[in-house]
Amino acid sequence: MPLDYHSLLTAFVLSGCGLAITFFVSWLVSRTERFLIAWKLGVSFMALGVLFYSWYAQTMSPVLGAAGYTILLTGLAFVFGAGREFRTGVLPWRSMCIIAVTSSTAMAVPMLAGYNGASIIVLNIAATLILLVTAWDYWRGRAEARLAIALLTALYILTGLSFVPCAIVLLYAGEWRLSQIPSNWAEDLNIVVCLTTLAGIGALSLALNQARLARGHKRDAETDPLTGLLNRRALLSHIADDIEGPAALVIFDADHFKIINDVHGHLAGDEVLRTFGEILKLSSPSQGLAARLGGEEFALLVPGASLVTAALLADVVRTRLAKRQFTGNGGSFNCTVSAGVSCSEDAAADFETLLRDADNALYAAKRNGRDRVAVNSGKIEFLAHTRSVRDDQRSPIDLVRLKTG
């Protein structure tokens, strides 16, 4: 037995309530995704608005009709806000208020004046525009998940366009005053489309949220919490997955870092590490991978870089840190780093070999006075002699061959 119009309205209300509960539970699990609350409120308002509409259908009270349509349009404004917050992280309260107040006022004035047909036309046009703007907002953020967001955009467009025939039928008939709610093929099509797309939009929104949470957990697992750089495990994973050709590796180690912690305190030491992490990120080329290996040891992997290019880059990083001033329990102080550089000669980088050669070069830099860059290229090891920038004497890197072994 086919469902009648009122049964479809009831199904929409029940589906909306169930979806609102689902979004609320999802928000309880991950309270950082605040757009779920906006979505919950939007669906709740829409379900309540449809419930009021069903009561209006029985009484044809202008006040009840205006109230129901206002609640429905407010729900659509919250759905728009949820889409914007999903993309930008900020709930657009001002835009939401403008949408809700403008559309509700345009609808309520003719409704309360007795022109309920004109009011319903305005409602359908407003719903179409709000849903199309929401679709456009999601489309602008499609880079996050192209297929899922493309499908979500299509569902919003389909839902918005389903309101158009309702307005056209009333406009064509010229029915400005109605003795009962509209009952025609356009209204039936609209409620069926809304009921169908509501489930799809809800499922895709939850899927996008879960995918975002999974990426966030993966990012947290790969990121050093103090500096925001990759951690050692993440660096190894990126090398295994992404690095196919030769590469250069630079290992940095802060000089006398234990003394900094002992004299100036661990907070000052943390500030040094954070600052060095920022310098490393700013100095790294776009294809470079910067990581904190642990403690005061950092790494910079540069795919396709030559030995000299990586050494010059390491010296830029070393110089930038040495010019920074820090303050701790013992007053102001500077911090320097030593660096070891290695480069693969084969078509593909062997990270273990790169790491061993870079470590050997780093030890050479430490043995020869610190605050300098040492370079290891297989059988030949070089040391980069540099003057202290504290004397305001910055000189180009001068590679001097040292004996190995």
C-alpha cells in the first residue's frame, strides 16, 4: 500500500530525529568537530518545522504556519552553517542570522496577511537558495575528499532543486490564497526527494567526519608534539612510501643542550627546540622532510639534492639558530647546532646508509669544535669550517678534506 503525503511527513520527522541523535552521539565521541552540533540543531529544527507544518495542514492557522516555516528555515540556516564550519572551522553566526531572519520575514509577512500561497512560494524559493549555497560551500572544500564531497554536493543540489517545481506549480496556478495545503505531484516529489537525500547527506557527513578523525589520529601519531615536525617513525614511513630517487640527509644536534637545561631550565630548553623546529620548517625546500628524531636531534631529508646543496642548506639553518637570542633562568643565551650531511650516490636512497654516514659526519663536526657542518660522501669526509656569527663574521662554507678512519 503506497504511503500518503502525511505518512511521508511523519517519516521525515522520525528520520530527522534519528539523524539528530546520531550526530549528537558522534559529537560526544569527538567534541573537536563542532560542526556536528550545528548539523544536529539544523536537522532537529527541520524535523520540528515539518511537524508544525503537519499541524498547520490540519488547522490552516496563519500563526501556526508562519511558526512552522520559520523553524524550518532556521534549520536550513543551521545546515548552511554546519557546512561552512566543516570547511573553515568557524560557525558563521552572522550569515546564519541574516539567512534565517531575511527568509523568515519574507515568508511570514504574506502568511500572516492571509496570502499563504505566496508565503509557500517564498518558502520554496528560499529553501532552494539556501541549499544551493550550502552545496557551493561544500564544493569549495572538495580537496579534502573529492569523491565524498562531490556526492554530498550533488545531494544538496538535488534537494534544493526539488523545491523549485513546488514554487512553479503555485506560480503557474496563481494561487495566492489557499484553503488547504498544496497537494500535487510537485509536493509529493519534494518530500520523497528530501526523505531520500536526508539519509544520504547524513551518512556522507558522518563518513567525512570519521575520515577527518582518522587523518587527525594519523597526524598526531606522526607528529612531534613539541615542534610540530615529523617524528622518527613518520620520517621512516615517508621515506619508504614516497622517496624513490637519490636524496641527501642532514642530521642536526644542539650543542651542549644538557647545559642549557641545567642552567636555564627545561622550559628554556623546550623553547630552543621549538624555535629550531620553526627554523627547520622555514628553511626546508618544498619537497624536504623535516623531523625530530628524539631529544635534541633533528633530521632534514632533501630528495634529489646534491652533497654541496645540502651542506649549504645545513649551514643556513645553523646560522639562523646561532643568531637567535633566548632567555632562561640564567639570563639571555645563544644556542648552536652541529650538523652532519650525507648523500646517496645510487638511483634510490638507502636510509640506513644515509643515516650512518650523516651520524659519522655529525660526530666529526662535534669533535672539531661544534657549531659547524661536516659532510660525509662515502669514502671522503669533509668538514665545513665557519666563523662564529656572534662575532658578526659570517663567511661562506669552506670545505676542507679530512682523513677518514
